[in-house]
Amino acid sequence: MRLLWAPTLSAAPLLLRSSQFSASAYDLDINSQDSIRSVSKQMVADLMTFYTGDQPGQTPGLLPPPYYWWEAGAMMGSLIDYWYYTGDATYNQIAQDALLFQVGPYNDYMPPNQTLTEGNDDQGFWGMAVMTAAEYKFPDPPKGQPHWLALAQAVFNTQAARWDTQYCNGGLRWQIFQWNNGYNYKNSISQGCFFNIAARLALYTGNSSYADWAVKTWDWMVNVKFMDDDYRVYDGSHIEINCTNPVPYQFSYNAGSFLLGAAAMYAWAEAENRASDRDMWRERVDGLLNGTDVFFFSDENNSPPVMIEIACEGVGLCNLDQQSFKAYLSRWMAATTKWAPWTYNRIKPLLENSAKAAANQCVGGNNGRMCGMKWANNSGKWDGSTGVGQQMAAAEVVLANMIQDAEAPVTGSTGGTSVGDPAGGGSDIGRTDPLGGIVFAPVTTGDRAGAVICTIIFCCGLVVAALFMVTDETKSPAQNWESFQSSLTKGAGTAVLVKGGVGSSGVDEKGKGVMSEKDSSFDSGEKMYPDNAVLQLPIPRARTRDHQQMMRSALPRSAAVTPGEATRTGATRQRPTSMYNSKHTRSLQKRDRRLSSL
């Protein structure tokens, strides 16, 4: 998620259209399951008008600009909720395709195309979506694809490895990669997502290691005072000041993420017969629920409290991200009642009031039923905004009113079918280096076959180039072949003989052995030249100094000595005249003319 303070005005021109509709588009009866299904069906259908990932040529799991990647993951969570509450599978395939397409090479929601912007909270929202899929028994992925539980475990593993004790004595940074703005910031929503996933994994798997991480995260939040004694959750702070003086803004999704996680920890402690832990987490659930009071507005006439994004909504400064936050508080408050059932009588009236207010103002857009952001104290007036966040929030708070009749979330021991992978995350575990931002998938059989084909093509090209280099255009193909065979059988090589050193005999530019008259000297140990003799090849002419220097550097050191270097090295540019006959000289001249034309 991006920086929090830029105001966003969405679709203000649509106000012109809203005047055409004088009454609410939805006649929501909060006590009727059929009415809730009917209204939520239309709301979700309107939500899907913003999604293009299911269209030809588009990418599953991505919303079009200006929406960020994380919100698409949150939206898939809403589609799972819609199926969970209503049983309508219309969007199941879209949700499944998106959730599986965005997993990345290591099945942990770190796709390479998101490394420029991905934060721990962004990854966390995808992780919480698949955790919900496991708990609600959303249809399992096809054979060969990672299961929902395994994906959530991989997200947890990669984030646990990023726990940063270098600054602030722990906690997750906001951003994953060092090149992102906000890498020096530790925020509550990153901790909230991690705590939420850890607590729910502890409950689903029964593995106390996840519970230990949940406790560790909670304790850290309290120690740095991101959560105060009254269970109010603040936004975060910078590492340069050791996470002191937290930014005092309260956002609804911060409180909601910890509320559901605390409820999961209560359920885990109860399942494990840990009475003292159970009582502690019950107290924390109640404390967090008290802290959510700030997100419900009631006027001076004591009107029923309605949900509000208190930090930005009243002054019209909620940005694109913040327009969706009430969706998650609605979602998580409803789910809390399943694991902490004593909270139902307190939470349900808040959801009822908010759902009625939300549906009442959905009169915008060309269809006369698009939802805005402001629900509280607006007398059913549409605020002129529309978007993914507004539509998702309205749909979630309406759906949440079906929670009483919804099936309880499952665990691995109570009917869960999702297959886990406790070691998931692969090479992404602990990766924070931006130089590692490009992730390569594991090598497959097809990759190996392609590598073999490329190698064969390269080698064939190399052979063709070599044949071109050793071919004398003044000879016939048969003569060239005879010369080539002769050079091989007589031991002709490619190295220049320097001071009797190790290697093959010297060659001219066409590959003919220049010492063929006394090849037997190599067998007998006889030296063809004195110890201080140096064989040098001619340096072709070049059009530029750089070109000439390049060609010199490609030759052996003894062949690339300039006149000035001769004095310094004691070398000489003279070569034995007997080494080259007139035919070789003509060939050299011809080559020089060809090089000079480059």
C-alpha cells in the first residue's frame, strides 16, 4: 500500500447523474437473508465492473490503474466472502485464477512484476485471502497447483525471516525491498497482517510455533507503543527515531486485523486447553473491540452508530487505499464472532446499522446504484465518489449480516481439506536485497531441452565461423579441405611460439603451418629458434585508434608491441623473411585491404 496522506476525489462528475435518482436503489431488509443476498449480488456485480483481469489479453489478479496490486488481493477475499455467505459460485473461477496466477515463482505472493512496489502489507493481504479460502473450504486448486494453506504458510515464512531486530528491537518494515520508499518505516498494518496470519495458522494447524510468532508480534506492538493501554492502534513510526513517537492516526483496518487475530488466538488457546492464555486473549479481544468505538459515528441525537474512517473521511481526505478500509473492518468483525462468540451481540448491531446506511446511499453512477464512501450522517446522500474501495466496503458490510447463519470456519482437525507446506517460500525466505529482485523459476525439463538446442546452434555457428577464418578464397573447396586436413595431421595449432613455450606451432592467417619444413623438431626436442627469438604476427591496419588497439589486444603480447614499446621490452618487430613466401604475402595484403574497408 502506498503513502497515506494524499487526498483522492473519485468520479465527482458522476454527481450530475445521481440527481436522476430520488430514492435508494436498494430496499435492504437486514433481517431477511433473501434481501441481503439480492442486494449483495448487485453490489458485487457492480464491483466486478472495475476488474479486467478476466478479459482477453489482461492479467488475472490485477486491477487497472490507479489501483495497486494489494487491493486486487483484498478484492479476491471479498469474492470468497460472497461465495461463503451466499453460496453463489459465479465468481469462484475468477477468484481462483487470480489467486493462483499471482503466486510468483516460489508460491508466496512475490511475483517478479511487483517487486518495484510490493510491501509486507501488500503480500499480507494476499496471504490473508488464501487463509480465508482454506478456512471457508473454498474449492481447492487443480491438481499440481499449490493449495491455499500452503500459500499462506509460504507468506508467513518469508515474512518471519524479515523480522528486523537491527532497528526498534524487532518488527517488520513496511516495504520488503530496500529501493522502495517506506523501507525505513515500520507500520502497524504490516505487523497486523503477519499477526493475523500467524494466529490463524496456529488455529488451523495446531502448530504452536505460529502462536509463538503471534505472541511475539503482539508484545512488540505494545513495547513500541503502536498499541496503547486502551488498545488503540496507531499507524507506525520510522527506524531513525527507533520507532518512538508513533504517527497518531488510527485506521480501521489496523484495529480489525488485530481483532480477528486475537480472536483466533483465543480459539487456539481454548482448543489447546490453555486456560490462562484463553483468558488473556479474551481480555485482549474485548479491549480491541472497545478500541473500535472510534470508528462508529453517532450524532448528538444519539443516532445508531455507523462505521466511519475517522482519520480521513470527515474532512474528505481519504486516498484510494483508504476508501476500502471499512471493507476489512466489516469482514473481520463479522469473522470474529465465530471464534469469540460472546462478541456477537455487540458486533451485530454495529454491522446492521452500517449496512443499512451503506445501502441507503448507493444511488450513484449511470445505473443509479453505485456506492460512495460516506455512510454516516449523510441522510442517504451519495458523496459523488465511486470505485473498488467504495463498492467493496458496501458489499462486505451487507454480507457480514449473514454471519449468524454461516458455517463456522474449519481447521485441519475439523474438516479442512487444504494441503499445507510448512517449508513454503523457497528462495524468497529472507530476501530483502533489491539486487535479488528478479526471481527465476526452477529449471524444468523444457528449460534443459531449450538449453541443449541453443548450445547446438551456438556450436554450429562457431564451426562455420572457424571454417570461414581458415578458408583461402584463392583455393578451391577441395584444396582448402586438403590444407585443413594437413594442418590437423601435422600438428598445426593456433598459438604463437614464444621462447620455445608450450603450445602448438605458429600459424598464418589461413591456418597453414608456418614451420612445416621442420615439424620433426617438436618430436626431437630440437629448437627451431634461439631462446631469445620471438615470432610476431602482422597487425592489420585499422581505421581508428580504438579499432587498432582492440585488434592488438586480441593478439599475443609479443605480436602487439608498438614501436615505442620495443625499446621498453627489448622486443623487436623484425620477423624471419623465410617464414612467408610471396603467396602468403599476397594473402596478407588482400586481408589488409579487406580490413581497411571496415
